[in-house]
Amino acid sequence: MKEVLLFLTDHWADWEASHAIAGISFAEQYVVKTMAVDKQPKVSIGGMRAEIDYAMDDYQNFDNLAMIILTGSFSWGENSYDEIAAFVRKANRHSIPIAAICGATIFLAKHGFLNHIKHTGDELDYFNEMLEDEEGYTGQAHFSVAQVINDGGFITANETAGLEFAREIFNVLKTHTLEEMNAWYEKQKHGM
């Protein structure tokens, strides 16, 4: 079974990747595992305490890695996380898709991952405000107002796009047929 890593930081947004990780868990070919900088449990914004399966420095099995999901967190804007950026670069060199939502898109921008690909996040003005003292982001021309964008091995989504984020992750991982994904999305978005 291939692994999908849910990368957690302190005060992670527990709701933003919930549809994605639940849907992935139903796919027989994948298992979701948690990862963080260290093995200390991480507490979400909603107060959920998550155990960590892998400390980042201990993970070497990139051949068995299907995707990394970076969920939103207040800490992405408050910390540099250079060590996480190095891990994401290594995964990207192995052609591992990276999915980021909300504040995690700021992290990717800060480290230059979005400079040459189409991407989205929580409004360009917010990007510029959060990154005004950073030199790593020069991708403003590639920013689009959208729920989710998949380009160059990166899925980016704004904070209101949990369903769209999940659907794009399912699409990349091929967890469901297109018909199944569309039916699931319509049901979740518009009800029974």
C-alpha cells in the first residue's frame, strides 16, 4: 500500500483536509499517515490531538510515497519551516504530488515553489500581505482566483475549498472513477 502523508504543524486546521483523508482511507491502495517535524503530538485549531506516525527526518521511503498533504495552520505564516521546505523539495524531485490548502499555500509561496506555476490561495492581497517581507515569492502573475488549481505537481486551494481540494486529490491519486468523484462531490456540495 502506498502512503499519503498528512503533514501537521501546531494548530493545524482539522477540517480542511478531512474529506480528502477520509476518502483516501476508503481506497484500498493507500494508507494515510501523519508526519511532523518531530514525533510530538500536534493539537489542531479545533482541539483535536493527533499522534504522529513519522518524524520528518526519519522518513526515507519516497518510492512508497504517493502524495504529501499540507493542511492549513496559523503556524505556516508565523514560522519559516526551512526544514519542511527541504523535505518538500526532496519529494518534488521524486515527482511526489504536493497538495496544500489555506495557510500551507503561503508556506509554498514563501519558499518559491509557486513562482512558475499556476496556483491559488486565500486571495492575492492576503498573499502579498503575508509575504511582503519575504524574497522567495515572485509568482504573483501566476496567482488565480479559484477554489483549487493543479499545476506542476502542486495542488493549491483556498480555505473555503475543502471539497474541491479533496476532489482534486482523488483525481490525482485515482481513488475513484470520474463518475464516482462527480457524484460524491455533488452530494457533498448540494445535499441529498
